[in-house]
Amino acid sequence: MDLSHPKVMGIINSTPDSFYDGGQNVDIQKTVIAVGDMLENGADIIDIGGYSTKPNADEVSLEDERGRVIPLIKSLIQKFPEIVISIDTFRSEIAEEAVEAGATIINDVSGGNLDDKMFETVAKLKVPYILMHMRGTPATMQNKTTYNHLTKDVVLELSKKIEKLRSLQVNDIIVDPGFGFAKSLEQNYELLNNLSYFEVLDCPLLIGISRKSMIYKLLGTTAVGALNGTTALNMVALMNGANILRVHDVKEAVETVKLFNQLKN
């Protein structure tokens, strides 16, 4: 995949409790239709997750997560053979089963923190890995927002993990600054302003701010009313170096990329 031109990743949360679309994608047949719409609207990647990682989210058993994502991945591969699927999980066992089922990217919100076998699993599977910055767990991360220098600290923490991944011969690493994960509202905007600093990591940059509280709390609305704010900040992300936009609303993101490409050219 050529990431010199920005790509769009559509979010499918196969969970009952995700902050925006919880419960919408728990039925496989309905979800396959929703994914078809995303692909028709221009999605380059579909990100499948079965474990909500919003603050204070309920824990999900291995069996439940497996049941939510593996049959769905198999159904999507059967329906759309050319689809590019990312598995959104911090469990190496789920990641491996998802790749065996047809996923080709691992998206780990914990950056290897919650499963010490994840890096070795990625190395064994030889698939691209999305390394996100997070501290603590979904239950504790909002208490871990103290940094000496926010951008510098996040880049440094990511660089140490990239070094470990490179030592395991993991070549395709995508970096996600982790908006909303162990960052305050103000820190999220500071990071968004400073995305150019992440160039030092020499990895493509994924930005996931779609309908998050950093948008709707500032605007005094809800996740449902945060599409306009999401679109505005996605353009900022693209102008600051984003290579992939992870979004709930594919059509609007694809249009944003098209406008950005015209500005850039």
C-alpha cells in the first residue's frame, strides 16, 4: 500500500459498548452490509475490534473477543476477497487468530504494554503493526497524563518500542500518537499541533480522533454531533503529516483527503 497518498481506515466496533457505535455492529450480516458501504465510499482499510478501550470500559473475556471478531473477519474475506482488514486488539492470541482468518494488519492500542508476547507474535506473522502510544490500561490511563514534555516524551516512548520491534525484524511499523489515551483534552490538541515532530520516527502516521471527547466536549455536544469537528481536525492532521485517518465516517474522510490532495498538488 502506497502511503505517500493518505489512506482512510473505517472503524467497525463489534462491541455492545463502544463510545459511539456500540451495538451497531454485533450482527454479522448487518456488519457485512455496513462494511460494503464503507468500501463503496472509498475505505482503504477496515479496522475490526471486539474490545472497547474507552475509559473505564468493561473487561472482555478472550472467548467473547474471539467470538466477536473471528467469524466476522471470515465472513468479510468471503464477501470481499480483496479487502484489507486490520485487527484492533491488544491480545497476541486474538491477533494471530485474526491473521490466520484473513486480517493483514495488527492494530494494538496498548503498544505491547498489555501482552508481552505481542511483539514476538507480530515478528512471527510478518504483518504490518500499528504501534499506539498509551500508558496504563483503559481503566487507569486517564490518571497517567503527567509528562515532563508531552510531545518529546511520547516520541521517546514510541522510539524505544520501535527499536525493540526493529530488533525482532518487524519492518512495517505504523505509529499512532494515541489521542485520548493517557492524554488530557489540552494535551490532545498539543500533540495534533506537533505531529511534524513524529517524522523523526521514520514511520507512517495514523491519526484516530474520530468523534472523540476531545472534539465533542470542547464543542459542547456529543459524539453523535461531532462529525463536523472531526472533519475539521482530520484536515489539520493531514496538513501536519498524517498518512492514515481512522474514522467512523468514511465518505467524509475520503472527501477530506481528496481536498487535501488538491491543496498539496
